[in-house]
Amino acid sequence: MAAQLHEPVTVLSSSPPPPGYTGRWVLLPLDHGDGDSEPGSDAAANGSLHWAPLRSRGLTQRMATISAWIAAAAPSAFVVDVSVEVALLARLHGVPVVTMAQPGDRADAPHTLGYRASSAIIAAWPPSVDPLQVEADVASRVERVGAISRIRTQGTAAARIPNTVAVLGGFGDRGVSRLATLVADARAALPGTIWTTLRGASETEVARALRTNALVIAHCGQNALAEIAASRIPAIIVAEDRPHDEQRAMAAALAGSGAPVTVLDRAPHDWARVVAATTALDGGAWAEWVDGRAAERAAAIVARVASGASPAAAEQADGRPAQSAAAESLHADGSPAHPGGTRPHAPQTGGADLGDHDEGAA
């Protein structure tokens, strides 16, 4: 998204910049600390927020760092990937907010408040699916741009190595991973199969495996699906347990989408039949999910918000639905940061919030 914007972008995050990222990056303190006197005390603020524990030094420092950056940078927009609290903080500073929607049941009070306070809501999935449950007034404002992948989109399905399976896992597991359980069962049932496990692999390793293996078995996270779709590889998808049923909601949407997937919630009796049937699916059917232009459309929405134009005005100006913003960065002491970042992104056009999760903003 940052590459598609024409204003400086700053990322604000608790994580360091990814390898090769040269943009502005503000490293944020974690929103909790070992010295907190009452860890998690009234973190939900009587049900109105998700995470705002009382007397948390880490949270205080984090929010103060963001506020200092906003005051110094005067962003034109602020993109938030997960945190309702950061979205509200930016909005209370008078900065327009763009929120990246996530699948699942998000009709709770904190999500609803965050969405309603946002100037735009971007969903990184195609218009043909709807894995998001929200209040009706929020649903009508969601702009679906398609999935955004770090892997270059493959125009056609490539020749693949027979009898090979890649396994693409995530990092948000709580307890026993359903994916790991099913993969163990599949390995036992398919002794002649060549397996490649991609957990913790580099972008290059993931791209190579997804473009050469015959099949991938993966969890149902948005990033995993985007990389699978960009690689045009048939997939067996397993929904992991996540807050707000986000992966189950996405899996249900996938199952009826026409994408080249088999969605499993338990190990099949005949793994060989399921693998053969899924491998035979046309990987080119992922084209709607990832067409290579989602980041451009998302950036157009951010730019629209940053400019102060309404959706209708932007559409009238260029003859198509508007969808494009930017960001800036500071150290904890308020001084300019070196290039880099995760949780928030702001376009200078503004700021955005990314956190301890796999999130981003512009």
C-alpha cells in the first residue's frame, strides 16, 4: 500500500521493520509491561474497549508515543489494522481514520465503536464473499478490495511437481493447532508424499514452495490465503480457533466461493481421495481473490480519506469507485525515527496502527 501512495508513509509498530523496508518506522512500546501493578485490570473498560488496562505503564507509554507522533507529524490520515483503541486515539486527535476490517463476528460494542469512528473501512477480500458480521450501518460502508499479498501474483497456474504438499502455518495458535493435528494424520496416511513445512520460512522460500508444490495445506488466516491465491495453488484449508471466529467465518465464505479449495474441520477417512480431488482443481480460479491490484485499490481509499473527498466525489472525479493514504514516525522521545515499523502506519499523509499482531497501515 505504501508503494502506491504519493505521500510519505510512516509505520508505527511494536515490531521492527521487515527486511528490506526503507520507509519511516516508529517503534512503539508494548501495551503492557512487566512492572504493571494490576495486569489486565478492567482491560475492557466495562465492555466498551478491547484492551485498555488500568494503571498499565506500557499502555501509557504506547499511547503517549502515538500522540506525540501525531502532534509532530500532523498526518492527513491514519490507517489502523487491529486496535480499536488506537483508532479512537487518532480520531480524538482530529485525524481521519481508515480501519482494515477482519473477518468474523465483529458486531460487539468495541468493534462497532471503532468502525463507526472510522472515515473508511477496507476489507482485504473479494466482493463476492462476506466473512464479516457487523451492524448494518457498518456493513454498508465496508469497501472490499481483494486480498493483498506480499508474493507477486502469478498470471497462470505453473507446472507443479506431482505428489508434493506444502504446509503453511501461522503464529497465532492458542493451545493445540488443528492444522498440525490434521497434517500429522495426513502424513501418516500418505507415506509416499514429499512434504515441505513453511512455518517461519522467508518470503522467497514461501513463494518458491507455493509455486512448485502440487498442493498446500494451510490455516485460514488472511495472509496465508492471499499468498496461496497469488500463487494459484489448490489448497486444503483448516480453520484454527481464533478470537471472534475469524478463521471459521473466512473458511465458511471460502467454501461457497468457487475458489480451488477443500475446507476440512476434521481428518477425512480417505486422505488420498481428498488430496487427489483438491489437486485436480484449477488454481487459476484464485484470480478473483488476488488479482494483483488490491494494494492499489486500498491505497486509493486511503488517499481519498487523506484528501477529504467523499466516496461519491472521488468516484465522480475519476469515473470509478475510489479506493487509495500515507504515514510518519517518531521515537519514544518524539524525535524522528529511522526508516522502518509495524502496528500503526500514518500518511503524511498520516499514521497507522499495527501491533503485536500481523497488521499494517498507511
